[in-house]
Amino acid sequence: MASDVIRMRLHLRRIRALEVVEDTSAVLRVRVESTQTRVACPHCGFKC
């Protein structure tokens, strides 16, 4: 449930929020992981 709230708050798809590291009026830091099993390298485009 918390992961869904964080995903909606950040407007990000294909991520799962693992924990809120810091949540202040100036900073929101969240540890996340991808829900995709294969992603493309941002440099060469190779899917791994």
C-alpha cells in the first residue's frame, strides 16, 4: 500500500518504493527499485 502512495505522489511508473529515507518539508528521499525484469542500458541500449 505505501509503495502505491509513493508511486502516485512521485508520478512514476514501473517502480516500487522500498522505504522513505527522509521526508521533510524540503526533502523527500525514497529508496526504490524497478519492477521491470529487463531494462535497457542508458549508454548502449542493450537490454539486460
